[in-house]
Amino acid sequence: MLRKIAYTLKKGTEELNYGRPIIAGWAAKALLDNASGANVVHLLDPGCGHGTDLQNSAKAYQELIHKEGILAAPALQLHGIENYPPYVKDCEEQGIEVASVDIEKDIWPFPDASMDVIICNQVLEHTKELFWIFSQFARILKTDGRLILGTPNLASFHNRMLLLFGQHPTAQQSFSAHVRSFTLPDQRTFAEKGGFFTFEKRAGSNFYPFPPFISKPLAKIFPGMAWGLFTCFRRTDNRSDYLDYLSDELGQLETPFYGSPQNPAKKTRPVATTRKPGSRPGAKKKSAAARKGTARGRARR
């Protein structure tokens, strides 16, 4: 009964969960910060769906350039990872370079230290192989580049209320596409492990079960209890191999995560080649893992 009431009250606020203005604003600022001396800046969205967050970020970047009065800003190249063919088509028609790989097992087809900013919005909660994903974040993000994440917040107000009344939180359920859950302290501890990333800022979006005119201010005042958890991390100058660095600790977990001693990951690196705009790096995967990645895109876009 409690869950049905909550679902009724939240109706019409779901789009706020994505925190798109937060993602776009942070990405634009980070791209401009990394623009000095560059001819092109690169933005990647693994699990890009229709390319909505990429296009929003590109628009915000252009608006920020205009606001700052910058006459010769670097061009922006948009990159995405997506497996669902209709979404791939949508992105390519918008000039986004799309790679179709399994983000949880395949090496992402981008050279080391090639991205200025990576955004990953409403994807990580659908994945199991966080260690592999973060190894790719760490590899391809430039030093001082930014990693911008958006996930549901396990510590949100509505999840706390559900637990208080003995109900399971909605952020992660057995019969659900969400297989992981996040709070700020846990996500920060994980991301900063090994010194590859350092936390910069957080924000919240939406506040179940209140309507938009109430949830928007509440999310700003109490971001720790908002539905959406949005964080920004800076890539440090630790350029060692992520999985090698954490191998001892991964081994102690005694679980076959991809990249652990029990399930070693691939060690070859993609060739650092220059691709023509609109080219298609990587091959499409038809494995169950790839279909799982496709479902992630459909679920969030």
C-alpha cells in the first residue's frame, strides 16, 4: 500500500531523475577547463542511448563559450558507446562517433589518455563489473580530466522511508534492472581507491515522493536525500595500471570479478589511430553481455 501511494505521488517527476542540466553544466565547465592549447576536446558517454546527454553537454559548452566571450575555442568531438542499433543510428546521424562494445568486458576502443571528460548517467546501477569499467575510465581519461557520474541514490528520502517500514528500497531490487546501488560515501570510497580519482563535488535531483515544485528545491537543499546522486571526480596523475594496482585487494574479495586474479582481463591495448568523424570503431557484439548493455540503454533513454 505504501509503495502504491509513493508511485502515485511521484508520477510526472521521472525526467528529473536524470539530472540532465547538472550533467550538461558540469561537462561544459570541465571541457572548457581542459581546452587550453587544444584544437579539439573529447567527450565520451558509455551507454549513450539516443545521445541526449552528449547533445545537452555540447549545447551547454557552446553557450558557455559565448558567455565567456571566447573567440577561438577548441572544437568538441562527441563519442559514445552503445549497442542497440536504433540508438546507434540516432547517434551517428547527430555526428557522434559510436563504438559498439560490451563495457563490462571489452577493451574500450579509445587510446590511453584520450578523453577530456567522461559522463556516465544512469548506467552503473545496471552493471556488475565496476572494477573493469573503472579501469577503462582510468585508462582513457586524461590527467585532470573529469569523470561525471549519475546514479540512483540508495540513501534517498523515499528509500529511507521504505526501509523504515520494512519495505525494500527501489534503488536495487531482485526483480529489477538495477543490480548495484550507491550512496555518496560508498561511491566516493570506491572511486578514490588506489588514488586514480579524487572527489570534487556532488548534487542531487528529484525528491520522491513530492511533486516537481517541491522536489526541485528539496533536492538542492538536501542533496544527500535526493533521488539522484550526481558526482564529479578529477583524474589524478597516477597513470599506473588500475587492475594491476588493485590486484592484491581484488584477490582478497574472493569473487570472480572480470579483471580479478580469478578471472583475468585482456591486457592488450587499442591502437592509437586517428579516426574519421562518423567512423565506427569496434565490432558489434551479439553476446548475452552485449544484449544486457543494450537493455541498459533502453531503460534510461
